[in-house]
Amino acid sequence: MDFPKSLMAPSIPWTTWQGLVRITSKRRRSTDSRDRSAPGADITPPPTCKITAAAFLMRHSSIYANDDEWEAYMQPFVERVKAAQRDGVVLHSSSPLSFLNHWRSPINDDNLEAVTGPGKDDAFEFGKRFRKLYGPLLPPKHLGRKGAKAGKEVKEPFKIWTASSERDIETSKAWIRGAFPNWQEGEDGEGDGTVDADWAESLTPHKICPAWDRNSGNEDAQAWLETYGPPVLQRLRRYAPGYALELNDVIAMGMLCGYESVIKKGRRSPFCSTELFKPDEFRSFGYWNDIRYHHTVGYGSAVAPYLGIGWLNTSTHNLVSAYSKPHPHPNASTPASSSAFFSQFLAPFRAMQRTPKLPPPTAPPDATHTQLLFPYITHREEPPVALVALGLWNTTSLPTDRMPKDRKWKTSHLLPFLGHVALERMSCDVEELNGDDKGEKKDYIRVMVNGAPQQVGHCRDGPGASCEIGRFVEFVNERVEQYKDFEGACKKNA
């Protein structure tokens, strides 16, 4: 069971196809082959606008492999390779699979689901980019430094929210080391080590939803594999006689292409060779992932929007309240101070509470409203359900006998390591936008998916695909009203 943790600074003021997403200005777009930014990625604020607050729901950094994918696909393939090697099977040097003669899997039971060395480097660099791009939303670098004039302590440290799995925590620590100078990051990026477990399971709601089924997409994904995979398997068997390859090995090799490439960092896995798979076959493997995630965390899952609505509601509240006067809940440190508004969006989390030792939350994360940037680091399931809660990339069905070229739901654009869904609050000069001279400023909310602005619902009144903040709140309230019954939606039918 995962518990969100708040990693805070020590008494100073801050506290699938696999790949690395790049968050960068369009003018400085990365050429890294592992770039998995969504189409149209450009985080540059519209002219006359500046980012004044933001919330990011991020997947952890690159790991050696997910346990379910390893056990179902890659491990059986690895065992077949080992068996062929033991039996003395030698593939001819002209075979595109001849590297299997001496190949050893970089994945094993000991490192399964651990963050890779390159993954920690990537999270560190990601933190550095946040400091560069969102620096005004973070505590200044000089705070806490010995001898600095402004090195005073503050009442509330800066907080990072993370699920409690080791891969999430290690990603968070590396991100912290990149985003903060060493006198603010604490020992090994742990801050002051303070952990607030009140918000148990709020970053992994799928884990306490009985109606959610990790395997709900397997049947349709298998049907698609049986559509496109047999000719591929036939060719692979010609390349590797004596290896007893099976249809699922087509998927295993596709997974190894991704995982082995991020493990090696900069060295493309031999499983990515176009001699093994044609470009359209790589796309077919991507569509296999699309189908699988469509049914588990996408529009093919009846519970997906219920799982994502909590983060959307809480993040919207935090951004709207960032500059509120008077304070939206001045007695936030007092358990009895929870208002009717909080009761509404806390209800799903109270319903999720399954651990008697932990009290139910009485106020949202950062109830004291002392920061402007809200980083949440969690599992691959959470950014997609937030996307569904927002109603983005809506795809009602995915056929298993063909691959639609114009589909909106593409998990390769959403689920790279460090992939994210974000809400940004922007302040814009109205007179420049409208060409008048009123000297007004107006606030908007912009939704971003891996650096690409997304238009939400029918809200078209803001610059750069953004939505006027009041209208965005109305939109979120409508979604909350529609998907607030978490407990009812998650009841498992007998």
C-alpha cells in the first residue's frame, strides 16, 4: 500500500514506450531520441502572460521494468533465450537476432522496479529544468545559506508529494537535488525527513478501488496482437531457429527495446533494430499499449474519471487559493477547521481511508497555502486518470482488427517516464490581449500534457488554449459533481 509522503527541507525555507519526457521551450526543443513530449509541446507562456502557480502530476523516472510486464512477457522470453544458450543453439552472424548468442538481460528479480542510474540523472535534470523554467514559483536559491542576509527560517517548508514506493521516493530525491541548492535539499535530497501520511492513498487511488482491474485490457490487447503479430512471429522464428519463440515474445522484444534503451542511456537496444521490426510494427506495438491502458486507466475504464477527480479538484483549489485574501481556511492546522468546501472534495479520500492507524485528512495538501508550485510524483496509472477526469483525448473505443491512424488516445504521448499532466495559473495583461488601454490583469488556467497546451471542454476564452479562471472552476465543479461518488463507483460487483 502506498502512502503519499511530504519531503521537507531541514528547518530552512523550502522543503509506453518507455522514454524521458522533455519539458522545454519550443525554441529550445530537445533533439534527444528519448524525447516523448506530446505533439504541439511548447511551455512558453503566451505573450503578455506569466505563470503564477502550477501543479504537476508526474510519473516516476525510468526503472528497470514493471513487475507485471516482466512476469507476463519479458521473463518467459529471457528464460527461452537462456535455454537456447544452454542447449548450444548458435544463430548465424547474418541473423538480426545473432546478438542473442551472448545477450544477457539487464533486468532481474533484484533490480525489478528500481530506478535506474540514468533514471536518477534524468530526474535530477528534470528538477534543474523546473528551477530554470519555474524559478519564481520556488523559494529563492539564497534562502538558508550561511551568511546570506535573507537566510531566515520560514514557518512552513516547501513540500514535495510522493507515493511511498521506492521508485517514487528515489525520483523525488533526485528531483529535489536538481531543483534546490545543496543547503536546501537536506541529506541525500530527503529534506528534514518529515513524513505526513494523512493523505494515505490519495496519490495511488487505483490501489484501493476494488472495481479497478489491472488486467481489464488484456483480452482486447491480445486480440490485437493476434491480428498483427503472426507474420512478425513467423519472421522472428526464421531469424532464431531453435529458440521456440512464441507470439507473446513479439511484445517482450518491444518492451525490451524500450527498457534496455533507457537502462543503457544513449545506447539503443538491439531489440529496436528496424531489421527486427518494421516501422508500422513498432506502431502496432504502441497500439497494443494504447488498447491495454485504454481499458485500465482510460476511457474504456468506468472508474478512471473517479480515480482522477481528486487530484484535479485539489490542484484547482490550490491554484485558485494561491493568492486568496482572506486566507481560504485560516485555521487549517486545526482539525475542526475543515469547511463545507473541503468536506466536498475530501469525501472521496475519507472513503478511501483503509488504515485505522491513520486519521482521515481534514484539509487539502498545503492547507496553509505557503507555496505556488505543487509537485506530485506517483505511478504510471495516475496521469492518465487525471487526463480522463479532465475529459481530454477522449476515445470511446479502440478496435482490435485495425489500428486507427487518427485516434486521440496515444499512451506514448502520455506515459513516458517523468510524463505529466499539469495545471498552470497565468496572469495576463488584458490591455495588450484586447488592444485597449485599461491596464487590467486577468487570470487563466492552462492545462498541459507533457509540455503541450490542451484546450479543456468548450472553454476558448483564454490565450494559448487557456481558460478564464472562473470558467475553469465552473468546469471542474461540474466534473466533480459528475464523478464525486468514488466509493459507489469502486464497489466491486459480486
